[in-house]
Amino acid sequence: PPLFSAITMAPRDPILGITEGFNADQNPAKVNLGVGVYYDDNGKVPLLECVKKAEAILMEKFAPRTYLPIEGLAAYDKAVQELVFGADSAVVQEKRAITAQAIGGTGALKLGADFLKRFAPDAQVWISDPSWENHRALFESAGFTVNNYPYYDASTRGVNFSGMLNALNTMPAGSIVLLHACCHNPTGADLTDDQWTQVIAVVTTRGLVPFLDMAYQGFGDGIEADGKVVRRFAEAGGALFVSNSFSKSFSLYGERVGALSIAASSAEEAARIMSQLKRVIRTNYSNPPIHGGQVVATVLSTPELRQLWEEELAGMRIRIREMRAAFVSKLKEKAPAHNFDFVTQQRGMFSYSGLTKEQVEKLRDNNSIYAVDTGRICVAALNKRNIDVVIDAITAVL
Ligand code: PLP
């Protein structure tokens, strides 16, 4: 039979499907809360000043576009490693960590997954229930069986911590545990410091392999505070995988800038790991693109640009906080019978709002307000102009 005739249609990406529906909607008052992107108060994806300045510096050089090394731009890898683990950390000082530039956070996860499949082929992967919708597909496509550990508790609108801890306590040694370092996507519910202490203890003593996904550093409580979990895991010793992304924190979505870092127990072990990781990269895409990495490296290693980045990132974080607070206080006024206080406890761009699938459908059909079926809304898509429309529509469907 002809090769292509047996190919069936793949299901649509649920999140990208929302944006397709939104784009086709003619209502001028439409609002897209289904996205995973930070919008400024004008409803636009910002181009950060620090990025503009770094690009101006790069533009003046008119440098040739040679291939980067397989593991990426050296200045980028160094700056990212210091950001992720801390320049003064033992892993960095003792050269026990390796960092490879990756095609966004997604690319970093895929590199880690492919690497793990080569060296831990029989391990299984555990992700939170729920998790970023691509985690499961990504690890499955690398050949792993993917399981869920309990995470979100709809009744408390928080973390089912005892369920999570129980699951960690019963996984076979060597299991790969994917954890959101901060700003859990999709729920917005993060662990407390004390809960992390318990998770780190179980993961370490039971010989589980932690894989921290940090796609939103700086969107929770600040760059340092959000990265603390990574440092604490590194201090605990043992194998550690960290994927990070600058898509959101630099508003550089389309440049695809991320990295995979791995902490090992010695410099010699780290060198062996890097040599094997390079084979994974070489057979995937050979080496990463140059521009985004140069922009981020320039910002991170130029003190005044770095200062500017930290201020601009703080601006995004504070605006999201303000939107959370406004969302809660306006609903308190309009729908006093309902308690939305949990929204201000959540961290990052997202909120599991508690809206049901039926309510989400009504918001879309009656008001052209688009959210994810699960009730996930992107708080970063709210602004001073659309929030009242959104609040009135939600009040009407409650
Ligand atoms: N991990 C999580 C939890 C995310 O939410 C995202 C993006 O939405 C990613 C990874 C992927 O990041 P990137 O767009 O840089 O590939």
C-alpha cells in the first residue's frame, strides 16, 4: 500500500488549538487566557530593553555566523550554569557540573530524556498529576514509561503533599522524578521550603534521580528564591538534571534559548557525562543556533545589562502579582459567595482557577474569553483593560 495512505490525523495540540479558535473569533472584546506567554499591560509580548541593548552591541560587531561548539556557546553555558547553581556553589567550584545550550526548555528536556534512555534504559519516569502537557509525550517519545505522582488537590486548591510523598517513598530506586523547580505549570501551586526539605530527603535516601524543570525562574518570588530548590538539590549530592528556559524570563520565545545542566559527583565523572551528552546533541541537531545564546550571554555577563534584566523581570513578576490581587479583590466584590483567595497564593504565570469545563465553555461561547478546559488561566494575559470584562463574565458563569 502507498506509504502515506495509512497515516491518520494526529490529535490537535490542546493549548495551541485554543489560540486557533481565538484567532478566528471576530469579537473585538475577545481575551485569550489560554496562552503560556507573558503579556504586558498593553496585551503585548514585550521586547525587553536589556535584549535590545545586547542586540545593539552584537549588531555592531557584524560577526560571522560560524558553527557553535556541539554543547553551545561557552560564555552562555558558563553564565547559565552560574545562574542555575550559583557561581559560588560547590558543584560549580569543583567543576562537577556540565551545562549544554539547548533549543529552549523543551530541547533541554529532550536532551536529558535521550541521555537518560541511553544510560538508564529500564528506569521509569514520574511526573506530577497534572503537569505541563508536553512532559509525558516528550519522555514517552524518548522511549520511557511515564507515570504520575499525586500533586494537585482540587479540594484544598493546593498540593496533595502526603500523596506525593507516599508515591516518592514507593518508587523503585533509580526512578526518574520530574519536579517543577518553581511556578508549577499548570496549577500555580508550589511546595513550601519545608516540603522541599522532605522531598529532597526522600529522593536522596531512596536513590531516585531528580530532574528539575525550571521554565519560570524569576516569576515566583525572585531569581534567587526561585532557584533555591536547584541549589538545595545540588548540595544534597547525587545525580541531578536541570532543564531551564529563557523563553519567558527574557521574553525570547522564538529564539529557543534554554539549557540542560547535570550535576555529577566529580569533575572526572562530569567530563564523561559531557562527552556522551555531546553525542546525543550531535545526532539530533549537531549544534545549537547562535543568536539567542549570544543575547542571553551578553546580558548575563554585562553587569549593567544584567541589572536591567533583573529589574525588567521583577516588573513582569510584580505585574502578575498585581493581576492576581486584582482578580481576587474584584471577584470578592462581584461574587462574594465564592472564595478565590487561593489565586494570590499561587505562583508564576498560571492559575488553576477552579472553573469547570462547562464554565470555560460558557466563557468562550458567551464572551469570547478563552481558557483551558481544566480551568487553567494565564494570569499574565490579564491587564487593566481586560480584567473587568473577564471578572464580569466569570461572575456570570459561577
Ligand atoms: N517546561 C515547562 C513547565 C513549561 O511550561 C514550558 C513552556 O511552556 C517548557 C518547559 C518549555 O519551554 P520552552 O518554550 O523554552 O521550550
